[in-house]
Amino acid sequence: MIELITLFSLIALLAVMLVFVPVKNINSVGFEGADSAQVNKKNQNTDLFRDKKRELEIDKEAGLISESEYAECLKDLERSLLADIPEQNDELPRKNLKNYQLLLILLLIPIISFSYYFFANAYQSAFSWIVLKNSFSESIKGMNSGGNTLQSELNDISMADFIRLMQADLQQKNPTVEQAAKGWYLLGASYLKVKNFDSALYALKRADEVEPGREDVIYGYAQALIFRNNGRHTQESASILTQLLKNNPDHQGALMLSGVTSYNGNDYAGAISSWQRLLDSREKQWMKTGNVSDELKGQDVLLASIATAKKKLIESTEIKTSDDKSKEKNNKPVLKINVQIDKNLQKKIRAGSSLFVFAKAFEGPGMPLAVVRNAAFKFPVSIQFDDSSAMTPKLKLSDFNKVVVTARITHQGKTQLSSGDMEGVSGVIELEPGVMNVNVTINRLIE
């Protein structure tokens, strides 16, 4: 703390000197120059007065001017001299006063600055940072000398302070290759923990540059890429995980991340496969070590994740099946039939008549493919035929290329033509996938 205050004091003193000395020199030079100019001007005026007076005396002796004229000219010359003589210099006291004021102001600047520094408790923050930094430097000696974990003194340091201290330690010192690799990796892992993925990528990249090929660094880098991309793969992260699993098929972190990215990409079968491989890998480890308690941590979460992925897979399969059926249906012909009647025939419809609309193959069986009967009809009438309208499963619209649609009004309630029935027939319709609009007008009276 004393060192910090001493440093601030020296900086303040240097600032005072840099301002005070140049201003003082400027004031001194300015006043001295002004005094010298005033003295020179006064001497010049005195000499000029003497010369003019001598000329007047010569003119008077030569009889060129009278005594009274001489006296009058002499008075004018004296008045001119008095008007041109500079006033008494009263700036010297003021100059001294300005120097005192300047000195006072320059002394007040550091006093006010230090007062604010102490009363605002800024010194406490600086002091705390120094103590924390010194403590941190001592605590990481074990890690830098080859240890894998930090000492217990770091337990009370917040994550934000730890990140700042770690970065400062790496940037301000000259660590060995091993120390730098561990430090940048630890810094990257800390940034991952606080979800600062860009900084994590930078730190982990530095760690890989210092010591290339470290598996934990490469895996951490893939984690940062995936988390920054909202849990989905990037081209680089996919390549990294593929290589990690190629080198180590039982890499638990890579298997977990592969499952997560597959799940988030709606590849539920891939997620189930990766997580199941992870379970199998853990079971192998249990058999080798016999330590089941540690490995059971998180297993319930993993099993629940697999169950959720299976449920999602079933739902997506059902949706896909439904979509396929809908797509298949959309690929089948659908006839939307609009039936109207000629105005001259509409008045001839008998009470109790029925409207029959049916479609028959243009070339094929005489049996209708689809039939609709309507006993209470009012024109215009709309009817739809598709494969679901087939009279038998073996005779569907989609099984034929051409059909003819007939609309018939019969007063006997039978499909066979009889006298007094009215009928309308469409032209030949070439069936195509999708919806087809068909217009039929009843315009013929059966005699």
C-alpha cells in the first residue's frame, strides 16, 4: 500500500512541475520584457525633447520666433512629452500575486485528488486488489510447479476475480510452456463456466498454440464452439468430436456432446446412440474399477435424456408417417364437382325426386367408381370424389386414367333412366394428382 501511495505522490509531483515551471517562466519573461520596453521608450522621449528644445532655442536666437512664441512652443513640447511617457509600472506586485495564486492552485490539485481518493474508498479497492493478487500468485505456485489442482486458498476467490487474476498472471509474467498451457486452459475452462464463449475460445486457442495436441484443450474448444452455437454443431466442432472419438471411442465428454448436438438437431436416433454408447462406456469402467458410486452420479439424468429422446423419436416418426400419408393423398386425384341445372328444367323437378351424382371409368367396368345420392338438394350442389369415395377398394379413382361424371335427377329414386328424369354429363376427364374442378350442368330431359 505504501508503495502505491508513493507512486501516486511522485506522479502528482511530476504533474505539478510540468505545469508550474513552464507557466512561471512565461510570466517572468513577460514582465521583464515589459519593464525593459518601458525604460527604452522613456529614454527615447527624453532625448527627443532635448533635441526639440535645442532647435527652439536656436530659432529664438536667430530671431525666427519671438520670446512668447518660444514659451508657447516649449509648453506644447512638454505636454507632448508628458502624454507619451509610460505610466508608472504597477504590475510587479500583481506579478508576485499571480505566482502565489498559481502555486496555491497547483498545491491544491494533488491535495484534492488524494482527498477524494481516500474518502471515496478507492484506496481500499486498490489495496484489496494488491493483496488478492499477491495471495493468488502464491496459491498458483503449486499448479505452475506441476500440480493439477489449485490450493485451498483459492476457494474464497469469486469466479470473476479468479478470471481477472489468472489473465493478469499470464500476461504480466513469463511462464514456462507447461505453465502457460495449464494457465490458458484453466482460464478457458473458467470462461466456459461463466458462459463467456468468445473469451473461452481465445484462451483455449492460446493453450493449444503453446502445447498443441492436448485432448482436454481440444475438447474444451469444441465445447465452446457448440455452446456458442446454441448447442448445435458447427463444421469445426463436428470435425473435432469425430477425431476425438476416432482416437478414443470411449471419450465420455465427446459422447455426451455428440448426443446433445444430435438431440438439438432433431436427430433423436443419433442422440440415443451416442448416449447409449456413453452408458456402455461407464459400465465398462465400473467393471474395471469397481467404484460404482462415482459413476452413478448423473446416470439418472442420462437415462432420462435417453427416454426423452426415444419419446421424441416416436413422435417424429408418427408425424412423418402422417405427413407421408398426407403427401400420398395429395398425390391422388380429387374431383371437386359443381352441379347446376338449366333454368328451363328446374321448374320440372318433381316432389320427392333424388339427385344422383356418379363417376364411371371412361374405359373399363360399367359399375360406377363413386356415387352420391342427395334427396334434399338445392342448386348449385357441390360434391367431392376421391379414393375414399370408392364403392369397392378394387375400383378407385386413382386406378384409372379417364372418367366421366354424370348428374341425374330421378323421381323414382333409382339410378336407371326412366321417363321424366333429367340428366347432365361431363366431358371425358383425364385424372391428375391433386384437386380437379369439374362442372356438370343438368340440361336433358328424358322422354
